[in-house]
Amino acid sequence: MKKLLNTVYVTTEGAALRKDGDNLVADVDGAQRSRVPLHMLAGVVAFGAIHISPALIAALAGAGITLTLLDRNGRFQARIDGPTSGNVLLRRAQYRACDTPEEIVRSMLIGKIANQRAVLMRALRDHGDDDPPTARDALRRAAERLAQILRRVELADETLERLRGSEGEAANLYFSVFDHLIRAPDVELRWRGRSRRPPLDPVNALLSFLYTLLTHECRSALETVGLDPAAGFLHRDRPGRPSLALDLMEELRPILADRLALSLINRRQLRARDFETKEGGAVLMSEEARRTVLTAWQERKREERTHAFLGEKAPLGLVPHLQAQMLSRHLRGDMDAYPPWFWK
């Protein structure tokens, strides 16, 4: 099984990254802050104004270590990779599958909706007795409706557009009860609905940040096995959008991102004071809050779960790579179907 390597996240503006021998070195205010051997790295993600030496860029590209540049708010700016991996036959198979993607989309949605329902069921199991009856009833009804949508996706011979409609219905239902999963005392941390570009409240700011991290992981996994991250099945093609990476992350979002966001809020590791509202209404996390999230993200990636299809335990951080490998095997014809990942 592939070894789980580290991703270095650099959030201190003005920091300088350089190469020293076979190591990445991070300097802040002229003093060395960190040193990491290149062979232990899978990626480097820099937020904001970070100086990166040309020698380090060349070394990262040569070693197959992806360098991703994000702005201070976590929005994608650029990505630097070495030579494209994989072979043309796999990508041709991927492009052919894009013309009739229904079965792959069905599998991805089965994983996503089942994991969304698992998040609601876990909340009922862990806190149901403490919740008001109205909250318990809302969560139960949502879980039951998600089960119905899941059965429809599994059994009905639906077109791509109908599958997309089922995905949208499940997402709206899931987020309609998301506020019942939040148990923080801060009024500012209540859920008021999904908002993006920009996020308009702290919970959306946190989710958007985590989704950015997960997109990076999925894109790296796809490129590692030789797939084209831009040619997706569920998400429509759009210039500059990594549609396949967004497809791959759908079944992983409820567990790797949503559950982590809820844990950070409910355990009071993040409070309302960790967010600030800018002119125009955009809500951003403080630099200290981003560090808290990144630390928790790295810890979550090391947690192990049993893969339902493989029957083996694997760190959560490896799940995008395992799913990308199985998708490539299915496209090559080595597997009859793409097996989704279920939270166990």
C-alpha cells in the first residue's frame, strides 16, 4: 500500500522556502523555522505572499512533489507539477467514459449520500437524547429521506441529469438540518445555509477552507495515477475547473471535511472570535485559526478506517489515492465497477 507522506502548509506571510541539500527549509524573519526531507513530502501548499526559491521549485518538480499556491483566503492561484504521469491509453479511456458516465456517477453518489446519512445517524446516536424533540425529529426525517434517495439512485435506471438532480436534492436536505449538528454556544457560529465566493458566515468560511484542502488532495491523487483532473463525470466541464477532482471529493466531503468542521466547532477549538468580517460581507479565518484547522486536518488524515471494498485498514489521508487507483483500474477494464468509499 502507498505510504502516507506529509503535506507542508505554509501560512505565515513573508516566510521564505528554500532548498538545502535534499531538504525543504522554511525561514521566518531570517531564522530557520522548519526543515523537512524531500523524500517525506507529497506536496507543499503556500498561502499568501510566500517567497519560494527557484532551486526549491525545480527540486520539487523533479521529485514529483506538487507545489500549490493559494491566496491568503485559500483560493487557488497556481499549481506547479513535474512531468505528467500515467499513459495516454488511460486518459483516452477516461475521455470515452465521459460520454456515458452514468454508472460511475451512480457509484460516486451512492458513496456521497450514504456518508451524508452516516453523519446524521452518528449525531442522533451520540447526542440524540440531549437534543430537543424538534431537532431529533428533523434529523430522523432527513436521514429517512436520504435513505429513500439512496435507494432510488441505486435501483433506478436514471439519466445523468436525473442523477444530478438526486445529488442536489440530497445536498439540500443534508444542509437543511446541518444547524442541528452544531452545539457551540456562540450565536455567530449557527448555520444559515450554504454560501460561497465569498463565504458569508464563519461555518461556511471553515467549510470552504476544508473543501479547498480536500480538492488539493484529490487532484494530487488523480494526477499520481495518471488521470486528467479536468475531465469529470458528475461535474460539468469548465475551463480551469478540476471537475474530476470535485467528483472524487464528493463521497469524501461529509467525513473528511464536514465532520472535522463540526468537531472543531463543537469542541470549541474554534470560536466566533477566530473569524472576521470584511467589507462586502466576506468572512475570513484568522491566521491562528487556519493553523488550528491545518493541525487538525493533518491529524485527521492519520486516523485509520477499514476500506469496505479492500477489507484493509488505511489512513484517511490515503483514501483519495485508493479511490483514484480504483477509478483508474475500472477505466482500464480491470474492475467491473468503481467501488465508492463508505465511512465505517
